[in-house]
Amino acid sequence: MAKVYRDDDIDLSVLEGKTVSILGYGNQGRSQAQNLRDNGINVVIGNRGDDYRALAGDDGFEASDIPTATTKGDVVMVLLPDETQASVLPVDVFPHLMPGATLVFAHGYSVFYKEIDPPEGHDITLLAPKMIGAAVRELFTAGAGFPSLVAVDRDSTGRAWDTVLALAKGIGSTKLGAWETTFEEETITDLFGEQVGGGGAIISIMRSFKVLTDAGYDPEVVQLEMLGSGELVEVIRSQWREGVIEALTGHSPTSQFGQLHRAEELKDNGEAEQYLKGVLNQLQDGSFAELWRREQESGYERLEKLRAHYLGDAFCDASRRNREELKEVIEKGIV
Ligand code: NDP
């Protein structure tokens, strides 16, 4: 079982007198920077000279370009988009690192797939919030924590764990807990979760919509059932709170029987498991990373085509119409 670190296990004073350079003032960068500062840690920001850097200045941070901020950091937190790291880090970060500075990533992708080759003599660590950036700040200001994953890939100084755990406390995560992992485990499980969970949800919702509308049922009524009403949001929320099976007691006996009966049918479909194992293989052997690298080189040609293709689907038309009808509920966040 993974070790879980909480506030009481961690000494924040290892960051006393240190400067944390946060590179990238986007979703994660802004929230993590503000949380660290509120915990008394000295933070500087590095970003390209645009609105994000101006925002960091407006928020009261010393903000400069990425190389300048890197030179100031005892700890350098890389909160740049993963797909930019292979081009930005070797030029703007690695040559400017202070001797012995700790590098911290929020996702293991670039390190695990060896898209970058950080110089020797630096700790290489991971602090990956399992939370969207805005909520990292909102939960902190509400006095709550959020889960994160922590790992050390290289411990050059012998203090890598102390540093990354202090940061996990500093950003407010260990009020709830930081789970110990590895760069490989974080990367593979994160990609697998989003690809299979997200991809599976898209196709199960859209294919069900097609089957039902092909059978003559009304698109808006079907869309409401599959997603639009917001009931699914509540179902997932109750599964999260109570457990996938435990939450079934909130459904009618007909629904409970139907769900478990279909789950049993799908479970016996060996093709699904075969497919999932295939996805895992492609993540482990680097072939998905290679596919994604080529996609970036092509200027995201296939991504744009796929997006346009799915947006043109009748399901998205019905969704747009229903969202208009449900505007008030959605805007008020009632569901
Ligand atoms: P964002 O896209 O929100 O922010 C990225 C920041 O990097 C912005 O300040 C952006 O500013 C800057 N940036 C973008 N492109 C470049 C470039 N080519 N050169 C220099 N700077 C650039 O990223 P996220 O905060 O979403 O992600 C950062 C890291 O956090 C990633 O590793 C991600 O996997 C990880 N993460 C993200 C989560 C999330 O909820 N979003 C959750 C957990 C981990 P500008 O474009 O103005 O230069």
C-alpha cells in the first residue's frame, strides 16, 4: 500500500530562507505560487512576457523571464505545459540552474519518456496535484487539503524527499494527503485514466445516443437521459462519496438490477480487457508518446480533425440545444 504523508509528518522549515521559482503562471502555477506564499515561502515567478507574467506582477509577485527566475531558485517548479518542456527546459532552464537546485515537476511525462535530460547534480522530484489548478487555490483558502502524488526520480543532495514533501505541505496538499509514487506510476496511471475514462465516456455516451436516435427516439430526450439533465453528475458524485456499488442503494431496484446485469455482460466480453491491456502496453512501451510527438510536429492536424468531427455529431447539436434550455441550472451550478 502506498505511503501517505500528512502535515504532521512534514517539516516546512526546510524551505526557510530558500527561494522557490515557479516557471509558468497558468492553472497550476498561479494557485501553487499563492498557496506557497501564504505559507510564508519566498516565491518568484518566471513566465514569457505576456498577460500571464503581468498577472503575476499584479498578484504581487516578482515576475521575470524564465531564465532569470531559474537563476534565483533553490527550488525550481516546472509548471509549463508538458508538450513545451522538451524545447523550453534545455535552453531556458537547465543552463541557468543554481548548483544543487531541486527540480520539481507536476506530471512525470517529460522525465519518464526521457523527452528531457536534466543535468547531473540536481534532485529530480514530482509533486502532482490530483486536482485542477483553480481548486488547488479554492480548497486552500477554504482551509481544506487536496490529494497529490509525490516521487523522487533522482536524489543528488540526499534531501530530495524532505524538499518535495515540504512543498507538498506548502501548497496545502498534505492537509489531506500526499501519496508516494514513482514517475512511471504517476505518468502511466494519469494517462491511462484520462484516455480510458475520458475516451470511454465519450464513446459510450455518443454511441448510446446514436443507437437510440437511429431507433427513432427524440434527440433532445435521449441527450437529457445520457448527459444533459445533470443526473449523471449526481450519480458520479454519489459513487465518489459512497463507492460505486454502495451508491446503488440510491437507485430503484429495477435500475440496480439492470446496471449489475449489464456490468456482468460487459465483464464477460474479453475484448474489452484485451483492449485495455493494449492501451497500457502503448503507454508503457512509449508508442503513445511517439504518436503524440508526431502529432505535435504535424501542428495538431489529427487532433483538430477529430475535434471537428465529434463537434459535428448529432449528439453535440442536441447537447447545445439542451444546454440552452438548462442554462439557468448550469450557470447557477445547481447540479
Ligand atoms: P497552463 O497551460 O495552465 O499554464 C502554463 C504556463 O506556461 C502559462 O503561464 C503559460 O504562459 C506558460 N507557457 C505556455 N507555453 C509556453 C512556452 N512555449 N514557453 C514558455 N512558457 C509557456 O499549464 P497547467 O498549469 O495546466 O500545467 C502545468 C503542469 O501541471 C503540467 O505539467 C501539467 O501536466 C501539470 N498538471 C496540471 C493539472 C491541471 O489541472 N491543469 C493538474 C495536475 C498537474 P504563456 O502561454 O503566456 O507563456
